[in-house]
Amino acid sequence: MSRRPIFLLVLTLVAAACSGAADTSTTPPTISETTTSQAPATTSPGVTETTQTTTTTQATTTTAGPAVTLIEIVVEGGTVDRVERFDLPLDGAVRLVVTADVSDEIHLHVYDLHADVAPGQEAVIEFDATIAGVIEIEMEDSGVLIGELQVAP
Amino acid sequence: MIRRTGLIALIAALMAAVPAPALAHGIGGRADLPVPIEFFLYGAAVVLVVSFIALAVLWPEPRLQDGPRSRVLSTKPILWPGRILAGVGLVGLVLVVTAGFFGIQNSARNVAPVLVWVDFWLVVPFLGAAFGNLYTNLNPWRTLGSLVETEERPAVGDRVGVYPAAFALLLFTWLELVQPEGGQPNTVAIAAVVYTAYLIGLMVWAGRSTGLQIGDAFTTYNRLISAISPFGRDREGRLVRRGWIRALVVLPRWRGLTFFVVLMIGTVSYDGLSGTQWWRDLLGQASGEVWAETLGMLAVSAAIGTAYWVAAWAAVILAEDDRSPGQVAASFAHTLVPIALAYAFAHYFTLVLFEGQLLLSTLSDPFGQGWDLFGTADRAINYWMSPTVIWYVQVATIVAGHVTGVILAHDRALAIFKPVRAVRSQYAMLGLMVALTSLGLTILAAG
């Protein structure tokens, strides 16, 4: 009989541990700044960035059909305000555009793709997201992490 | 006290002097996908059920405390495999230093980073957990130390314990997880040279065995992890077969062992936490700054240590025992080793499976000079395991590690506390284990 209160105490501790843990793991899903690609009639596909409409939505919702998911990252003062994590569907086509006020080399890890960036010169990396995981986008020279892709089935 | 404050100020000043904010994770630039929440719930539930059954019904008497009953597998000491391992260790150290300094400065094309961050740091202990301690022979500093002829000073070992090794472990993991240049070949080479000088100094001062015992982080790390293995060696150097985890129970209680084990769990927890959006938002603008991440790593380790101390304190109260919480914490330190291994394995086994493949391409061209010694230089990483399988392995590992910890703790409690109080004392430890399970799985879930 004397064991019971402690038994309950442990249950409470356990419940507290579980619920506490559950709270942190149910933080809102990453809302990523993505831009829906709406190809304009007047420009070639290579320069579509200037006429795109920016919407704040989850990347996964913007990829109906064969559309390319467009991810834009803006580097100011050599870094980003917040390292965003962009949700992407496995095997989807992606167009990653980085604008920066510094000169550096953008490195998309795992896919191991590189593109130079400089003031007035965007870095554009186009690829199919065929490898799952959380993947770093890094400025190679300064070593600054500027974003992450989360590629999931 | 003044000395300690001065030391903290010095460390803070050194950290502030290091520029370049960035996250470094050794090598790779890849992390696993977050584990879905339902996996986490199943995992915690299984730990609970198994722990309660083990505690209440199946295990009324201590069974493990006598240590392993070993069956000798070889009648003579095994020499040649050990010598080959020693050779591999020496060649590895030479490769790390030469390739790190003179090879291409690209962590994916130079052999040094993959040798250190994947093979030396992960593969050797993981193999040790299954097949017995490989590091004793592999240890290049032990081999170099045979050139040193100094009298052993075991009294030094008793006095300082494994504290120097624990600080070495902290520095090593800091280089891996916080220092932005940690994945760079020349950084790895510098670290290897500094560490070699440090260990040779210790061996000259205290003798070879004592020097490695007190100062080599990897000697202690591998000894702890490989005590899980069902294979070991007896005093005569013969290969023996023993029960799983039984050698953990009779590990020597070096001073600072609790500190060392807490750091093993704390640093891996930091690695997981620091990759989450939650952590980045917590640190805000300081996220990625070396000083902030360093403080974060220390804070996470301190939190784990505090939680463990509180559990030990509660065990003393519940058991109505007259030991101090510190003594009880030391007495249960070995029960955290399976948890530390589980954390490390769940976090890093894909690094071994995926980025570990870099060994094939980089060994064929160790300096990044366009060689192709084995015809594998152009081999790309094959990310062959599906995310679902990875999740199952991660959750199974975390759960198995904690169940093992609960069993070890229960057995130790039966041995040291009054029988009627022993099970009761374990409610506190169980609470800690469940909290650690939740933390481990939550980090995986939050990704």
C-alpha cells in the first residue's frame, strides 16, 4: 500500500516528461518563403525571377504538377536573418536562387552543386531533389549556413 | 574560486577572439530527416512498459554484479591481429597529418577528415561495442609510447582520474560540432599534431599506461563503449567470450568517470538540438556564433549532468540511504554508457553508412592530387538507405539503449540499497531514463 503514492508520482513524472517532450516536438511546421514560378510570356525561362509573385506558404503546397519549386534566399551583411528550412518533395524539380551583398560561392551540400554569387549577380542552382535528408546550403568561403532543404518522400 | 573565475574569463576571451559564425558538423552537410511524432510516442511507451516489468516482476535479485564469467576462446595471447591494428593506426595518423597539411583543402576530397570524423571517432567505437575493444591496439599514441621509457606513476592516475581525458573529449567534440573550420583538412592535421604532443608529454610524465589512462579521451571512450561487447581480453591477453554488458558492471571507478559519461551524452544531445529550428530561434542572432554555440554546448551538458545528479539525490532520499548523491551518481555512472552509445549510434550511423563511403574515394586519392590508386577515386556517395528504415533504426536504438540502462541501474540498486528500498529508489532513475528517452526521441523528431 505504501508503494502506491510513489508509483503514481513516477507516472506523473513520466507523463510530464512525455508531454513536455511532445510540446517541443509539435512546434509549428516550418513556414518557408517560397515563390511560385509563374512563367511570364515576355521573358526567357532563364530570367523569370523579376516577374514572380512572392507568396508565403509551405513549399510542399506549391508543387502541383510539373511546376518547379522556387526557393529564394537573400543574404544581407554576409548572413541571413533566420536560417530557414525549406520543405521539398522527393524527386521534385527545384530552382534555388540566392542574392547577396557579398561575393562568395554558394554550396548545396550532398548534391554537391556550386554557384558563384556577388552583388548584382544571383546564384542560380537548378536540380532534381532525388536524395532525402536535411541538407545544408552554405556560403563556402565564409562558412556561413544560409538555409536548409528538407527533402522527404 | 578566483582562479576558476579567471579561467572562465580567459576561455570567454579566447572564444570571443574566434571569428566566423557558422555551424560545423565535422563533415557532410547532411542530417537525417526528423522522426515522425508517432514513432516517438511508441518508443517512449515501449521503454515505460519494459522498464516497469523489469523492475517489478522479473528481477528481484541482483544478477549482474559479480561481473562477467568469461570463456577463453584462444589459449594463447593473440598477437598478429593486434600488430596489424597497430600498423593501421600508425599509418592512419601519418595519413591524417600529411594529407591534412599537404593535401587539397576540401573535406570531401581529402582523406584526413573522413578518417578522423567517421572512422576514428565513430566506426572504431561502434565496432568495439559489438566485437570488443579495437582501440587498445589501434591507438597510434600507445604504439608511439612504447618508445617512451618512463616509470609508471599509478598514484597520478588515482589522483587526477579521467578528468584530463574528459576535457580532451570536450575539446574534440567542440572542434567537431562548434568550430566552423573543424571539417577542414588542415584543422584536423593541426589537432592531430597538438594531441600527439599532449599525449607524449603525459606519457613521459606519468608512464605510458597511466598517461593514456588519464589523458587520452579515446582510451576511456572506447573502454566504456566496448565493455558492452560480449568479447574481451583477459589479463593474459587471451580472447574471451562473456555476456553482453556484463563488463560494464565491473568497470574501474576512475575519478571523473561520471563527468566523462555525462559529457558523452551531453555533447551528442547538443549536436541534435543545435540542428533544430527551435534552437536557432532560441539563440536568435547569436545562432551559429562560436561563443554562443560553445556556451550552448556547455549548457546542454550541464543540464544533463544536473538531471543525473537530481536523480541520484532522489534515489538517496527514496532509499533512505546514507550515501551522498555524488557517491550514488558515481555508482550508477556505468548505467549511462549504453544510453551514450545509443545516442551516438542513432545520430551518427548514417554518417558512417553514407559519408563513410568517402573513405573509398579519398583513400584512392588521399591528397586530392588526381591519383587513382585503387580505381575508386571517382566513386560518389550512394545514399542507399530509405528514410523510413533510418527512423526505425534510430528509434529502436534509443529505446534499446535506455532499456539496457534501466536494467543496469535496477541491478545496481538491488545490490547497494536495502532490499525493501531498492526498487523504490529506482523510480527516480526511471524518471531520468524516461526523460532522457524523451529528449533523445524529441531531438530526432524535431530534426
